Amino acid sequence: MTMTAMALPTDFAPPIFNRSDLLERAGGDLELLNAVLEVFASERPGMWRDVELGFAEGDVSRLLSASHKLKGALLNLGAARAAEQARVLEAACREGRVTPSMLQRLGAALEELDDELAQETRQ
Amino acid sequence: MSAPAGPMKCLIVEDEPIAGSLLRAMLEPLFQCDAALDGHAALRAVGEALRARSPYTLICLDIMMPNLDGEKALEQIRKMEAEAGLSAANESRIVMTTGVNEPKTVFSAFFQGRATAYLVKPIERAILMGELKSLGLLEPPAPEVAAVATETAPTEPLAKPGSMTP
């Protein structure tokens, strides 16, 4: 008998997209789930652009508002991993310690989410 | 001023598009829904509804919004209702919606601004429907009960702090 080493879970990162959670919150309504995904697909570019502009212009108030809105959308979508990065950015705005890496991590998390949602759409 | 009979109206005040679309989809089977993206737009919609003697039965009001936030909008809406002579029984049921990390603002809005209830996002259909049921909005009251309520309703806020998620 061959023993296969099993890696213990060391990464407790939240899920990229929790479809079952969204479906449950939508009362099992698949049509609503798909409608929400469509709304996110159409609104996501504008929400991210607001974040980028707030950062580029050094406008902390705009960046705070944009990251808060994006965080809310991601939480309501069930995209906890990207929402966490948006939360970090929002908190940093309140504390006056925003760094470029926070924006980069949020951007990367959104791209990861895009890939996951693209797979979701293909299924 | 009493509310006329007709389809129940709902105003969804939410600047975040996913929460707004979820709320709208869940409420549209029950209400004639309007939407506002910030507190100023909400006040305009409420003002028009009051002038048309067709106030909103339900207002879902996000707390953190640009321009005029939900807490200030709540105060203004209650003032507008009082100026319009709306009886306590016919005031809009105002459900404040908020993220999990903003409980302090919820309590402030709830007790000082006369919100009816509050919901913690992310939006969940079962919890929303439970809230509507507890507010008596899923099944309309019998006409004679509604008439008595209009005459004798207390002026205190319809506080219902049990819906807060710790």
C-alpha cells in the first residue's frame, strides 16, 4: 500500500467566490443568482476605476468611499477574499496609512475573482 | 393624513449595486419598488410620495452613503412625515441596512432617528422576509384592525432591537 503525504491546511484564506452561500442567501433562486452576477460584471469596472482614481489623485475621501462600496458589493456577492482586501484598504484610508501594495493586492484579488466567475459562467 | 389603499410601495436607498439588486429582486414580488442612490435622492422621492398622498410603506435605507448618509436622511424623512401630518400608524417602516462592521452607527440611527428595524448585510432573503413578517408587511392587516390602529397608534418609535446580529 502506498502512502501519500497529505498536506495539512496552512492557508485559511477565505473563498474566492462562495456560490452556495450566495444561492442560499438568494433563497435558492438561480435566476436571481445569475442576475446578481450580471450586475456585478457590469458594475465592477466602474467601481475599480473609482478606487484607482482615488488612489492616483491622492484623494483619501474618494478612495475611502470607493473601497467601502466595493467591499460591500464583494461581500454581498459572496467574494470574501477580495472583500477582505477591500476592507484592508478601507481601514487604511481611515487610519491614513494607504500603501500601493494594498491596491495591488486588491487588484490581484479582483482578477482572481474574474477568473473564478468566468469559469462559473462557462459551467 | 392617512395612507390610501393600493399596492404597497417600497423605496430602496442603496448606493452599492449588488445589495440594491438583491433587495429589489426580493422585494419586487411584494412591493412597487423605487430606488435612490443617496440620501438626497431618497428625500426627493419621499417628498414626492408625500405630496401625492402615497407614502412609502417600506424604506430600506443604507447608512453609509455618499452626500447625505442614511442616518441624516432618516431624521429628515421623519420630519417630513410629521410636517405632512402622517399618523404614526402610517409612517413608513424604515429598515436601516448596514455592514457587519458598523454596529455603532446602527444603534445611533435606531434609537435617535426612529428607524423601525435594521438588517445587517450581506442581504439574505430569509432574514429579510422574517423582518417583513414581523413588521406585518407580508400579510395586510384586516381593514377593521387597520382602522383602529390609525386611531390609537402610539407615537413612540416602533423599536425592535432584536434583529441585530451581534
